[in-house]
Amino acid sequence: MTVSAPLWPAVLGRFGWQDLPFVRAWENPTISELIGAFAGALVVVGAVVVAALLTRYGKWRYLWTEWLTSLDHKKIGIMYIVVAFVMLSRALVEAVLMRMQQAVAIEHPGFLSPDHFGQLFSTHGSIMIFFMAMPFLTGMINYVLPFQLGARDMAFPWANSIALWLTIGAAGLMMASLVVGEFSTGGWSGYPPYTERAFSPGVGVDYWIWAVTLGSIGSTMAGINIACTVYKLRAPGMRFMRMQMFSWTSLCTSILMIFAMPPLTVATLLLALDRYLGFHFFTNDLGGNMMNYANMFWLFGHPEVYILILPAFGVYSEVVSTFSTKDLYGYTSLVIATMAIAVLSFTVWVHHFFTMGQSANVNAAFGIATMTIGVPTGVKIYDWIWTMFRGEVRFTVPMLYALAFMMTFVLGGFTGIILAMPPLDYLVHNTLFLVAHFHNMLIPGLLYGMLAGYHYWFPKAFGFRLDERWGRIAFGCWVVGFYLAFFPLYVLGASGMARRTQAIFEPSFRPWLYVACVGAFVLLAALTSLGIQLWVSIRDRASTRVEAGDPWDGRGLEWSVSAPPPEYNFAVLPLIDGRNPFYDHKHDEGQPDPYASPSSYEDIVVPRGSATSVVIGLAAAVAAFGLIWEIWGLAIVALQIVVAAVVLRSFGRDQHRTIPAAEVAREHEKWLARVRATPAIPRQLETAAVNRGLAEIVA
Amino acid sequence: MTSASFLMLGLAGCTALSHGFLNPQGPVAGHERDLFVTVSIVLLFVAGPVLLLTPLFAWHYRLSNRGDAYRPKWNFSWWVEALIWIPPAGIVIGLAILLWHWTQIDDPYRRLPGAAPIEVQAIALDWKWVFVYPDLDVAAVDRLVIPAGRPVHIRLTSGTVMQSMLIPQLAGQIYAMGGMTTELNIQAHRPGRFRGENTQYNGAGFQHQKFVVVAVPSADYDCWAAAARRGKRTLDAQTWRRLSARSIIALPVEFAHVTPNLFERVLETTGGMSHSPTKAAR
Ligand SMILES: [Cu+2]
Ligand SMILES: [Cu+2]
């Protein structure tokens, strides 16, 4: 084996040819290296194919002006979700590889080298949390929240775009680590001292540090933006206790983001100081203490769980109420429960290190604080159950996700209480039991919620419905795959199998590992079904259009506008006179017609697109790349570009565009005329082709 | 042929659990297993209603079933509120009392009743465990020999990155961290061999970092100690350097003599004495 020497340090930093997976695979063609090279090639080929297609169809300019530089909250939301789906695909394939490895590596080395396996669980966790879950929920909030508040945009459209581009830049770093160099093997939590230079000298941990740092800064900005939008941009009459539940959970999520993300940024930056400048915050020697890292990381890490789950709770509230054709049961209880969860989530972080030797009193106090969260969470589940009571439940795809969630989540809560008991946590901490538990919370609690929201709001965003049949197939695969993949892990964890194990020396684990592996493949089939569904839906879109904008007989204000909505969301800002103004206007006697022409129109000011946010996000990623590879010149230049872009933007004029009242009037009246020509349909027919997005008015 | 192999698989599946805390071989794990069973039974009453009511309501109130009165505006009832807040809160209060009590008595630092404990110092290395018996001047790598029926008091530290020691059939786990000491008290009811491991990932050899706990009858333990003391290998500075390197050892080894105060020296070299209250006392 040749030793990789840095080439021209000033230009290429510590890069050597060995850092390319293709070179490694050429010199040492094991299956593990070939898989690495294949993944790297997939990234390169994918990028080239996308670029070629854009060139072939001349779509570069369209993509740049209409999407990438757009400050419209709807387009930013959609771009976030696209990122989430791309990253989901990668992280799910990685999960399948790990399950395959464990299934074959029973008293056998398997096909992945230990180091490759370490990188896989680290990227899987980091991606799923920071680059799948976070973009998905941020995108969903971005798209839906301004509508539900009766607003025309987010509070800070430019900051919104920067947050998106920082996330994209960070996700880009994750992808770059497949092609150049390696990734950390320190897991998604990156615990020092293992992640210190002394034990992990390569570029892997640096990729992790900078990807997470950029992502967390983006999430902090997103949080501030969401909170300010709720506080400042509600339509006239939209009191707090009139907001839709999704708006409430978005608000609580954003507050959690504002307080929880900075400890993470600080933790990763201190780790960077240790690694780059020889500080000793978390090292073994010279006064370093990794407990400080554990504290800061979980001060973020636990609230993060609720950052991930609360938006999904919001989606479920909307979905269950809409598809039960009924008011949400216990609105006030749900609001109180949501806020209680948000506050309590900051009081329990020590349960992540019950096993680090603090006193029994400390452990007991944090254990009890942890269990307390079970009460408001349970209340929420019961509120959804009672929402169905005396309703008319329709089993559409989003509703199926909600039902599967309620029944599966309660099992995750069950094991959560077990983990909250310190004596039981001692037994199963760091084992597959824990892995099973958090996947049990995050797959039904986050992924199903996001998928329910995706099916629910897709027709709003794109003007046509998703294919119902493929949606059900995907749903079935997600549910069956989940049970097959994760319930065996509870058994293995209770049998003492440690997580992150590349090879297994206990033959009796074999059947459970086989079942889990089959489950992983079913989950992959679920994702594939979603892809097929999207393709089929786009192909058949002529028969599923819902221009009138209200295919599900919805409640929030987002359903009161056309699908897809105009750039300015509302031709005239709505006046709010109740908790479900649009729904009540549709259905109640003596209420104003929700589709009546407004008496007058005004000019509407919308933000102009800006290239600066793209430049800031990408230059920050390039600077991070420079830091990772110790190409100092590149890092300095890229950082200067970031500063220059901020300065430039602050001198910019003409940052807004005015849409004249006449144009708004023309567009809106045209849509109203179309609504009047649309046949209203009863709920029984909502998945049929006749559903053009107008709900039947049954008083 | 295939059916036979499936049968084998099924049998193997059931034996998996026998390696864990559901088949405890000592008082600590046994006690924790009892708590597990108790809590699981309580939680059945929490999960049960949700698992029953969700499908029941969803199916009964489906759109095509027009039998029941449809009440689209019904959204509140004090009775239901009381039902969904009070019983769960009561259960959590009950579990909290249980938790407080059991956390105190299952505290890993709590000495076990009975005879004076065997003192063991466990040092985590990449990718092996070193067990020093300070009273015997004996050490072993990747094998912990203990007398059945006697309490064992383990002090842990790490000569490298953070690790976590778990012997599922005997007790819960505790971390071993550089520069810090943690403690764990274990005991085996009867002679036997139990699996121990590190559960905190620490690099490429992690999956191999297992050790065996051999519980032997008291008399045999004394024989073992005497035999171990007569051994030729010594754990001196040079051997320690070799052991500390990242590697997996093929078979457990034993040492007759150990560098004096090895555990304290490891603590010191990992910079840790600054955390330790004993430094000020000296
Ligand atoms: Cu996962
Ligand atoms: Cu937590």
C-alpha cells in the first residue's frame, strides 16, 4: 500500500490521491472499497446528468431565476423538501447496507470493512437528523405557515433563503465526503475524545463538524424567522387561540430551535478549536472534560427530538380533523400540551448519560422529568382519538399515516418510559434497544407525519393530487417495513447486542438480524413506491387537477386560495372571525361566501429574488471545504466572499417588486370564475377524478 | 432440509434473550429485571386503551357507516378532559415514586450486602479490557474471574477514549472515561460464564471488544488467585505500552505482577487528577 502524501499543500491542502475512493478501489478492490467507489461515482454521475439535462432543455436560466434565487416562501419550502427526499434516499440505502452487513457478518467479517461501517452509521444518523428531518419539517412549515396565518410571506424572506442555502451547502459537504476523503466514524453525536485529533486524525470528523455547524446555523435562522412570522404577520383578527394547530406546533418548534441549536453550534465549534488550534475543551489530557460536550450536545439533542416531532403533531392535528370531517377535539388541551412538551423538553437532557456516574438523586430527578413528558404526549394522542369520535372518518393516505402513527407511537412511548427509568436504562443504553426506541419515535413520529403532510398539501402546492393507489402501497411498505426492521432490534437489545457493531459473534442473534434485514428492504421498497407514485401522479395529472384549491374540504386558510397559489398567497388579506374561518364560511348558514369577489384590490409588494443568499450558502460550504482539507487560501477567499455578499446586499436597492392591483384583480377574478364553474363534490368522491378541488357545501 | 434449518433458526431466536437481562444471574440484574416486568405491566394499561380505541373509533365512525349521529361541532367535554389528563398523570406519579425508590437501590455505586467485596480495577483500552486485582497483585485482560456469591466492587477508568462496560446478565452498564473514575457493583448468584462488552463505539476493533466473566465457586477462586500469582508474566511499563496500542488480543491473558498503582497512573496520564477530589487531599 502506498502512503498518501499531500500534493502541493498550498493548493490541495492535505489531499492525496488515496483520498479518492476510485483510487482506493483500484488499488485494493475489496467489496467494501468498491461500494465506496460506486457511491462516489453515483454522486458525480448524478451531478453530471442533472447538469446535462438542464443544458439540453435550456432550463438553467429558469431554474436560477424562478427557483434558486427566489425568496418566495413557497418555493423555498419546496426546495427544502426536495433536499430532504434526496438525502432520505441516500441515508435509507446506507441503512440497508448496514442491515445486510449485520445479517451476513455473524461469525464472519461480512462485506463492509469496520471503518466503512463506522462511516455508514455516522452519515446515516447525521443525514437523517440534520439533512432529512430538519429540511423536511422546515420546508413544510415554510410552505404552510404563512398561509395558515393569513400572511403573504415569512417575516424575513432573505434570511429564509440564506437558511435554505446554508442547509444545501452543508448537505453538499455530506455528498462531497463520498467523493473526496472520508466521513467521521464518531456517530451522529460525535462524542469526543474519540473525535479529537489524537484518535481521529483524518478529515472525516472535520466534514462532520462543518456540515453540522452550517446546518445548525441555518436552523437557528429558520427558527427565528418562523417565530417572528407567527408573532408579527398574523392576519387581522388571527388571535393566538384562533391559530391552526400546525401553526401552534410551528411556533413551539421555532422557539425550541432558537434555544436548542446554539448549544450545538457552540459544541461543534469548541470541538473544532480542539482539533484545529490545540485547545483542550474535550480532550483526555490537560484539563479537557468530555462531560462538558455531553452536556452541551444533549442540551441541543433532547429538545431536537421535539423539534422533529412537534411539526408532525401539527400535521396530524390537521389531518385527523379534516379527514374525520369534524372539529379538532380539545383545542385548548392540545395547545397547553404542546407548550408543556416544549418547556419540559429542556429539563431532561441528562437522561442521555444516566450511565456516566452521577448520583442516584440526579438520575432519579431527570428520570422523573422525562416521564412527565409522557402525560401531555398521551393527552395529544387521546385528543386525536376523540376527534374521530362521532365524526365521518375517511381513510385517505394522510389519515392512514395518522392512524398508524397513533398506534405505533404509543409503543415507542412505552419503551421511552422504560428508558427513562435509570436502572433499566443502565441495561439497554447503547444497545439496539435504544436504536429501536428512537426509530420507533422518529419513523412514525416524524417521517409518517411529514409524508402525511406531503400527501395532504401536495395538491395545494402543485395543483394536482398524488396517486392514491401507489400512496397506499408506499404506506403499507412503510408500516410493515418498520415493524419488521425495528421490533427485532428490541429483542436484540434486550439480549445485550451493542449498537454500531460491524460483526456479530453470537449465532443466536441470527434470525432476528435476518428479519431486520428483510424489514430494511421493505422500507427501501416503500421509498421506491413513493418515487413511482410521484412519477405516475405527474403523468396522470390531467385527471387529478384541483385548481379550485380545496380538494379535502380543508379548514385552514391555505385551502381558500387557488392551487397552486398565486405568488402573493392572498389577493386580499383575510379577516379572521373564528377558529376555522374558511371552513365555517363554507358550511355555516348566514356566513359570507368564501368565494365572493372582494370589493376592492390593492397593489401588492413582493420580494425580488436575490443571488446573494445562494452565494452566501455556497461560499460558506466552500470555506468549510477549505478548512476540512486545510486549504487555507481557499477558506479565506470564500469567507471574504460571504462577507462581501452581505455587504453588497445591504447596499442593494430595488429589493421589492410591486404587483399592480389591476393584475391581482384580473388573476383573482379569473380564478373565482373558474371556481364557480367547478362542480362541488361530496366527500365520498374525493379520490375520484371528479374532485376538482371544490368541496360540497352541506349545511 | 430447509424446514430443519428454519426450526434451528427459530430455536436460536429464543436463546438470544437468554444472553440478556431477562435471564439474570446476579442480584443486580435480577432486581432490574423485576423492575422491567413491573413497569411493562403498568404500561400495558397506558398503551392498551390507545391500541384498542384508535382502530375502534376509526372504523366505527367511518364515512360509509351512517348509523351514528354525526356531531361535526362537538369538540369539548369536561368528562373526557378529566379522563385523558388525570389517569395518565396518576400513572406517571405512581411510576415516579417507583423510579425514585429503585434508582436509589439500583445505584451502580451502592455496595452490595454480604461479605467484603472483591476489589477490581477495570481499565478500558482500545480494544480490550484490563482488570487489575489490587489486593492480589494480579491482572487479567479480557477475562474477569470472580467468586460466585461474593460482591465485586469495580472501579473503572479509560486509558483511551470513552467506553461503556456492560455485563447484561449481572448488572447494568457504566461508562469508563479518561481521567475520571466510575464505580460498578456486581455479583453472580452461581458459577457460570457470562458475556461482557464495551457498548460505546471506539473505532475499528469495537465489535471485538468482548470479555468473559467467569464466576467460580469461592474455593476455586482462591485456587485461581494463588495460581495466577505464581504466573511468569508481569504487567510492567513495557507490557503496558504494548497493550495500550490499538489492537485486539486473540485470547485472554493473565499477569502475576502489576506495576504498583497502575490504575492511578492511568488516571494521571489521562490528565484526570485535576477532576479528582483526592488530589487536593494529598
Ligand atoms: Cu436510522
Ligand atoms: Cu432525550
